[in-house]
Amino acid sequence: MTSVSAPETPPRAHPGRRLSTFLFRHPRTRLALLLALPVAWMVVVYFGSLVVLLVSAFWDTDPFTAEIVREFTLDNFKTIIERPVYRDVAWRTIQMALMVTLADIVLAFPIAYYMARVASPRARNLLVVAILLPLWASYLVKVIAWRTILSDGGVINWALEPLGLSFDGYSTVGLWLVFTYLWLPFMILPVYAGLERIPASLLEASADLGGRSLTTFVRVIVPLALPAVVAGSIFTFSLTLGDYIAPGLITSEQFIGTVIYNIRGQALPTAAAYSFVPIVVIVLYLLVARKLGAFESL
Amino acid sequence: MRRKRIAVWAALGLLVAALSVVAAGCGGGDDEAGASTDIEGLGTSLEEIQTMARDEGEVNLVQWAGYAQLTDEFEAATGCKVNTKDGGSSDDMISLIQTGEYDGVSASGNASVRLMTTGDVAPIDPDLVPNYADVQEGIKDQDYNSLDGQPYGVPHGRGPNYLMFRTDDVPEDTDSWGVIWEDDQLAKYKGKISIYDDSIFIADAAVWLKATQPDLGIDDPYQLNQEQFDAAVALLKKQAPNVGEYWPGTPASQIAAYTNGDSVVGTTWPYQYLQLTNADPAVPVKAIKPVEGTTGWSDTWMIYSQAAHPNCMYLWMDHMISPEAQAAVAEGFGEAPVNLKACDLTTNENHCSDFHADDEAWWDDVYYWTTPVEDCGDDDDSTTCVTQEDWKTAWTEIRG
């Protein structure tokens, strides 16, 4: 073995090097190559499926075979506007989403505040792990577990029995508990991050200027944390609005998701038309959230 | 700047237009199957089918939970690996088979008629299914498994939808659907009633009305005129606030609800009843065909008209009507076999008489699931009936 380095392949001929030179000289090509995959994904898979869904809302079905007839019609929209059941279900779902969001704010704020302002770093880490841990378990397992908890012979009714009370777990209230539990981490984490960003100096300044703790809380902390709370509420609200598995397992009440799921086999276009409802609601919600500065807190 | 923005919008518009064209184009394939039993890639003789099946190596099935039986034996004998997917309702089954991913389906009457009409399933050649000869004659050539005398698929078995109740909450001598329809009974079992979550359940209300309100003149509970239909829907709406669970077609949640007492009375399939009584400890339940009669099903294994594994599917259809598989599924799911040779092979030697396999009179008041159609399925031009599209809408409204 000799350690002679023959200069027969000069470094500039190396193909990798040539490619990088080429890309350096052509920034547009570089950008195109970089973005091709994500853009293709967004446009074809993401928007594409959405467009197919929305287009099918304007199609008709054959009353006997339930096959889709590709003729333009507005009947599906007429159905969901004229039939009161669709309005009732939409309203029930929106109410549920709002109630779940409210409950999560009430529960999450003290926990997040404790983590951000009070807890020692060690306790804080433990709490973060404890909050993230349920997210590692399957959603379905958690809902089924709640089915057992809420059952007539479940732990809630067992605890209420000595008091002579009973609780109908498979109800809207039961579902509200389940949703509140399921989406709580999605509220705690942004609120925690928002509270942590508030500089301690502001709280000291408030105290120096004679603000008592309640005044500081209401006039300094709450306004500064509001965008984070709204950011968290985007998750709790939209996740509740779209879910169809938990409602199906916990209650016999219908929600937007369960209706779409139930009618999709027979009336796919009507189901597609109905899916406009949550889309519109979420868009409106996001517009309000943006006004409140939530997007800077995400 | 402004021009650039217009260009972006134009590009987006073009994209949307292009996608709509794609959307309109795909998923078509509505070529009528006609009465030809030809399926691309299917052998022309039994021997050829058996050889070709070895090359296919698998068969993908849409089934009611618990239907595929003796799959190990089938796989060993044919070399076709069996993959099953459970459907929860006939609508489920139809949308699953229409994905084109499956070779065959166990279709009930409210799916099979639609599938035959759309051409999603193909007619079969009975000569290539040797066990077909042993199927009870009375079940062959029915509306729900044949079109113009041409069989589409092989009959699988039939059974009733039972009234099931926990004997520790509901009197043991209950013999009427009244427990889930009459006002005082509804009040008594409020929140503990278990109902199948599908629009076909409207027919169960019609069965009750047929028996209790003869003025309505209901004959076939699936072909209802507007007045009869409205009466059934009104009855169901009255029942709805008292229902504890609308169980989806996957039986697990109903089994759990009866086990822990959240449900005590309602409609069920024999499958759940057998699961509950065979559980350890056994759940105290009883399942009956009430005096008013009941709805039921007579199912058919059908082959997808563009099946990727047609030879394995033919062998599967033959397998499912073999005496051994018929005995296993009859006892496993709880239904009457269509091949009476199975009766000698059941573990419970009385199974066939328990399920009235050979007792046609018993089935007189079991109304098999079928599709509600506008012309009422009769020859009388003056009658019109509510279509299943309206059944489905009404079901959404009943659930509220």
C-alpha cells in the first residue's frame, strides 16, 4: 500500500460538489426542490381531499341504490337547513364544545399557574410529565375506561350510592366530563407557556404601585395570559366539535360527527353538506381567536 | 404586486377546477354486469379454480361479526389466506365492498338487492359451487339472492332479531314486544332499553303496529305507505327518550351493557345472546321471538364483480355452505343453517330444531331485512311506498 494521492480526479469534478455549485447559482431551483414535497402534500392530499369532499356536497344520490349521481343540486343544503334535526344537533354540538372549553379553562388555569409561578423546577417537570402521560395512551382506551367509570355499576355511582344519589353517566353531562378530561392537556400546555412568558418584573411593578394580588391577577395576569387561553381553546373547541367516537360510545344523543358518520353510507352528499357546518363554525372561531391575538401564542 | 396576486388566484382556481374534474371522473366504473357469470381471472372448472386459487393466495371478505368460521381448515385446504373486515350495518357493507378492496361480502337482504342492481356483485355459476346442491330449495331463488332466476352468491343462513331481556329485571314470562313500545313499560325501563342503531329498525316498529293497530293495514313492514311510515316514526320518537343505548352493529358494546346491567331489555342478534349465556359467569338473559313476530335476516355470500381473487372467493362460497362450516357458523353466530347436512354435525344435537332450520311455519312471521322501494315491491301501480332514503333521514330525526 502506497500513500500516493494521484491528482487524476480533481475535486471540482466531484458530482456532489457540482450539484451544490449548481444549486448555489440557481436559488429558484433550490427553493423549488426544497418545497416540492410539502407543497405537493398540502395541495394534492390535504386540499385535494377537502375539495373532493366539498364538491360532493353538491351531488345527488339515487334513492334506491344510494349511488352518487353526479348532477349539480342544492338539495343537500336545503335538507340540512330545512330539517330541524340538523339545526338541533349542530347547536347541541356547539354548546358542548363551548362548555368543554369553559370547563377546561377553569381546570387548566390554576394548574398552569402553579406550574409557571409556584412549583419548584423539579415539581414542574413532574407535572409536565404527568400532563403529557395520558396523551401516550390510546384515545379509545381512555373513552372505554370512562364508559366503565360512568356505568350504572361504575365508580361514580358506587360513591354516590351511600348518599342516596345516582348519576346517569351515559348522558350529555357524562360526555361533557369525558371531553373535558380528554382535551385538558391541550389547554394546560399553551396556558402554562403563556403564563411563563409574563416577566416577573411586571408583577413586582404592579405590587410596587399598590396593586393587591387580586388586582394584579385581574389587570395584569389575565390580560397577558388571554391570548394563550384562546390558543388553548382552539384545540378544545375544535376537537370537541369534530369528535364522533366518544359521543357514540358514551351517549345516545347525536352530535355533528355522529350524524355525519351515520348518514355517510346512505347519503354521502348530505353528509358532505353537513360537514360545511363545523368548517364554517371553526373558521368564525379562528377569526375571533386571531383578533384576540391567539395566533402569536401558538 | 396586484398582478401577482391575481395570478395566484387564477392558479388556485385552475387547481380547484382540475380537482373537480378528477373527482367527477374517478369512482365510476358503473358497467352493468348483466347475467354473465364471467369474472376476469376466474377458472372455468373446479380443478382450474383450485389451481388458480393457490396462486392468488388470499381472499378479503366483508362480513357480519362472527361469520367466517373454520378459516384455518379453509386456508390449509385451499392455500387462500382469509382476511375479514366486520361491517356494522348494511350501509357499511355496501360502502366497504364498493371500495374495491374486497372479494366478497355476506350481504343481508337490504344490501344484496342494491348490490345486485348496481352490478357491484356478480351472478354465480352454481355448477362451480358443488355444495350449492345441498342448500334448502325454499331459500334458493329468492328476491334477496337472485335476479330473474339467476343466483347471485350462495345463501349463508337465516335468523331472527330477538327480544332479549335480563331475567332479574324483566318478568321471565315476557312474550311481547310491548316491553319496548308501551308507555307504562317504557317508563319502567327508561334508560335501560337497547336498540339497534340503524334505520332498518323502523321495520321493527312496523311489526308491532301490524299486530296492534290493524287499521293501518300494514302488510310488509319494509314497504310502508306514508301514513304507516309516519305512525312507525311517531312510535320510535316516543321511544327515543327512554333508550339507554343505540348499539352499533359491532356487538361488543351491547354485550358489555347487558353484562353490567346498563341495558336490561331490547333488540339483539342471537350472537350476543349466545355470548352472554356462554360467558363465565353467565349473564341471566333470555331471548325470544315475541308473539307479534319479528324482523330477521337471510344472508348471502356474494362475490364482488371485479374481485381480485375470484377463485379463492368461489372456494370460500363453497366452504361456507359445506356441512362443517354451516354447523360451525350456525352455532357460533346463532342461526339456522341452509345446508341441513350441518344438523348432524352441530355440538348441540338439537341446534337445528332449536333454530327451526326445517320448520318453515316458524319463519312465517320472521320478516327478512330487505330494501324499502318506491313501488312497494308489488305489482299494484296505485301504491307508493317510502323509499329507504327517507328511512335514513327519518332515523336521523328519530335519534334527534
